[in-house]
Amino acid sequence: MAVSHTLLVTGGAGFIGSHTLVELLAAGFDVVVFDNFQQGSREALRRVQALSGRSFPCVEGDVRDAAALDRLFARQAELGAPIDAVVHFAALKAVADSVARPLAYYDNNVQGTLALLAAMRRAGVSRLVFSSSATVYGEPQALPYDESHPIAPTNPYGHTKAMVERILRDLCMAEPDFSAVTLRYFNPIGAHPSGRIGEDPHGAPDNLFPYLTRVAIGQLPELRVFGTDYATADGTGVRDYIHVVDLAQGHVAALRHALSGPGFTAVNLGTGHGTSVLELLAAFAAATGVAVPWRPAPRRAGDIAAAWADPRLAERLLGWRASRDIAAMCADGWRWQTRHPDGYAASGAGSGNSAGKP
Ligand code: UFG
């Protein structure tokens, strides 16, 4: 990179944020992390610094706090390292929790993004990469989902992501120099191959992979497979699992795109391959030698049978495609879990103080 760019990374202490920091630093970007540590971990940031051999400022704060954001942008300008672009992860992300606490989700995810965008405009920053989700598509009209699939989320969390996408689209129309790349994640799993950073859900995990690894390590008795009568090859739900390092590298490509010119772009980050729950269990056993006990359970409310991405736009537009297979996702995720049976907590300090993860 000829010119060095300084990035504000909100929610950088979370699962996807921490892995993305490693890739952004490796690509030569300078970063400033902004995180309220309610879900993210300070220890994750220390390890990112150790892994990358680079230090960076970490500011504790909430994206809904306009004054804190103004101070951060102003301070970076004073230091001669003004923020060039923002990578915005900070959000609440648990679907069931969003059904129970919709106002918390609209407040954090929508109001938080509005506060961030307003602060960016005051500071003259007009480049953004936004963490969206494949959940914005809702019930599939056709598979794979491509980016022109109708937007029809089925839960408050999905609505918050769809609303922010709408806001960004409108902003890019109104302000012709604004650039926003919104990344629709499929199912990120696995961990950095070093085993030093990974997913650290507080309490019983909601998602399949961290639940499975907790059963594998003996902290939970068995996996419940939610639905064995779906119209899929083996009756269990099919998803597009993507290695979190591939996903992280997708952000680097998206950021380069955002820096290259204005406009709104929505892009899937997935592999294009669907894997069922039972196929994932088999792949995990093959990669790790651990057979995870499971039993059939009723379908989970709100789940769809199958979802996978059409990943071609990301390749065409960003020059990015996922390269790591399910075996690598399982082996890397298992390395993290076995080395850190209690997540970051056992490292002495550092986890946040409430449930969930970004
Ligand atoms: N599953 C089980 N047992 C479990 C957990 C999950 O059988 O204990 C099954 C689910 O029924 C589903 C599959 O495993 O078939 C994947 O479930 P996850 O909860 O891991 O992932 P989802 O696809 O339901 O949702 C995830 C994120 C959402 C995001 C969505 C994007 O949790 O935030 O992917 O597609 F919106």
C-alpha cells in the first residue's frame, strides 16, 4: 500500500472483529479500536497485538456516545493520523435475544450506527465497511441467495441489519462521495490457526459450532440437533459455514473497495457450499477424532431449512473468495477450544461483563 490508512474499528474486541484486526494489520493498515467491552474481550486485543507484532490504541466507549466518537475523531486528527475509514462491527447479535429485547437491538444496532454516521460526517469521514448478515434475506425464495434476493428479515436482529443497510443506501444517494460496503455474513466458525484468538461466547452458546465444541470438550452433555425432518438430504439444517479468517480477509478486500470510490455495495461473504448439521458433526469427528454425542430435538423456532450464498459478486467486485474448507474450520476451532476451555477468562483478565458476543 502506497499510502497508510488509519481505520476506526468499532467492536474490534469481538470474535469477527479480533480476527479482522489481525488481517487489517497484516495488510498494513493502522487501526484504532473502539469497543464497550460488554461482549468483546480486552485479552483478545492483547493477543491480536502479540500475533501481529503491532500495537494500536484501544478506546473504551459505546457507539451511541456521540461525544466519545467526536473526541476520538478529533484526537486522531490532532495526532496527525486522521481516521480514513470505519469498519463497524459493534452490535448485538443473538436472534432469540433480539425477539425478547427488541428495543435493546434497535438502540444498539440502529441508533448506534446513526450516531456513528453522524460523527463520521462531522469529522468528514466518508468510507465505511458494515457488518451485515445473511439473515436480512429471510425465508429463501431461491437458493443460493444472491444479493438481489428480496430483503425480508424474520426477527428484530435481522430488521436492525436491514434498516442500517437501507440507511446506508439512502446516505450514499444523498452524499455522492460517501462509500459504504455492507457485508452479508453467512455462518462464520473456526478460529485463527494459531489457537490464540477465537470465539468466546458467555454462557451456553446459541450457535451450532461453539455449542458443538463445548460438548466435545465435556462442558455440555450433548448437542441437540434442532430438526431432523427438514427437506434436506439428511433432514438436518443446511448452512454456509465460512472460516472466520476467510471472513476477516473479506473485510480487507471490502475496505480496499470502499477506499477506491463512492457508492453503496452489498456483498455476500460465504463459500457457496451448504453443509448440514450431521455433515458438520462428521467433519468435526474426522478432523479432530472426537465424536460429539447428539440427539434429535424439535425444530428451533424461526429456523429455515437451508441457506447458502452465491459468492460470485464478492469475487468479481472485491477479488475475494473463501479458501478454507470445513476440515480447517473444525481443526482450527478445536485448537482454540482445547487450548482455552474457559475462553479468555482463564487468561486473567479481560472479558466483558455481560452475555453474548458481537
Ligand atoms: N443447530 C442445532 N443445534 C444447536 C444450534 C444450532 O441443531 O444447538 C442448528 C440450527 O438449527 C441450524 C444450524 O445448526 O440448522 C446453524 O445454526 P446457528 O445457530 O449456528 O446459525 P443460524 O444459521 O441459525 O444463524 C446464524 C447467526 C445469525 C445470522 C445467521 C446468518 O446466529 O446471527 O447465521 O445466516 F443471522
